[in-house]
Amino acid sequence: MKQLQLIAIALFSASVLAITSFAGPEALPSGKEMKEVAPAPAPGCDFSWTGFYIGVNAGYDWGDGRTRDEFLPNEILFNVPNQTHDADPDGVIGGGQIGFNWEWNKWLVLGVEADFQGSGMEGSTSVVPTIISYPGVPFQGPGADDFLRTSERTDWFGTFRGRIGFSPWCRLLVYGTGGLAYANVHYHGEFFSALPGSVFIDDSSFSETNVGWVAGGGLEYALTHHWTLKVEYLHYDLGDEGRTALETFNGVLDNFGTHFRWDTEANIVRGGVN
């Protein structure tokens, strides 16, 4: 019997060794089984803002065309008070942009951008002078046809700007921008008065390419690795422009006149694709 028991124990031990050898060390109980498996790290942002880009845009432009009319040689002599009024130009714009971005440490973005726009921004205003009398002429007051008229129209403009922004999360860029602005602007100012037997006309019309500053900001979002959408606000100021229109009295030029001075500022809201 003892021999049979020894044989049975030997066979059982051999079976256990064979099973554990086949299963490998992973089948053995371990304290590691009680530990939670750490989650895989989240994938990093797969988009970079670094590189050149080119795109198109369209939007709306509205301006502050404030005009001051000053009567010469002085308002007391003419008894026509100097007046200020607004042409308030506005219109649709459209154009294109080109630029370069450099992204640092996956959140800070520096860049430069140039754009050029066609503009339909235009506005005019016409007011009746407050009081009208002339040297040696009895006071008549403003006639039914008397007016002061000014207008301002922008045909095109462009900017060259720096950009600085940050990416709060992948594919979104929040940025500020500022730099140089330039535009071609048409100005017109006219004073007309008709007294019995007399017609006075002061008229000035000209165009200038003015230079000033621009600043604003926007949001840009990457749809894919090669296409982005943006929305942007800009304000530009090109200073003021002035001209003196000498008076024509019954068709003859004299020494009186009107000095017109226009402010040239505008606001832009536009969307674009790069």
C-alpha cells in the first residue's frame, strides 16, 4: 500500500508541475492583480499653427466721417456759424490675406499678416446752414435751397499687422493684432447759397491715399490640418484731411470760402477662411 501511495503522490506532484509550467508565470496568483491598471495618457494636440497661410475674407465696414465746416475769412463776418456733422460712411468689403504663424510650446502663437480689401464704404450728409448773411447784404436767412453737403468714400484699403495669440485648447486660436493701415479715400465738400440775384458756391472734391494705424482681435479655428475659419474685428484711424474751397460769386472767384475738414476712421467686422 505504501508503494501505491508514494506512486500516487508522485503522479499528483508531476501533474501540478506540468500545469504550472504550461500556464506560465502569469497564471500564478500575484499581488499585481489587485492593482488597477493606469489609463493610457490622452493624445496630444495633433495640430500646429506654425507655417505660411493664404486666404480670403468678406465683411462690413462702417466709419466716422465727421466733418467740420469753417467759413472764411471768419464766421463772424459771414454770420454763418462753423458747423460739425457726420457723413457716416458704411458698406460691404472683401479681399484676401497672407501671413505666417509661429507656435511656441503648444500655446503661444506669434505671426505677421498683410491684407488688401476692396471697399464699398460710402456716406454723405446735407444740412441747412444755421444763419446766412453777407457783408453789405441785408440779412436773408437760409434759403430753401441753401445747403452744406459733404461726402466720403473709400475705394480700397490694406493693412500690415503683427499678431499675438494663445491656444486655450487644441485647434482654437484667440489673438490680438495691430499695425499699419492705408486707404484710398475720396472727399467732397460743398456750400451753396442763393440770394436774390446772387449765387454763392464753395466746392472741393479730391482723393488721397492716407496712412495710419489699425488694431483689433479675433478668433480662428482649424477645421482640418490645412483649413481654418476666422472672425475678426479691426479699427483703423487714418487721421483727418482738410481742404479750402474758395467761393464763386455769380461765376466769379472771390476771396471768401469754406474750409472742410474730414475725420477718417472706420470699424471692420469680417469673416475669413485660410
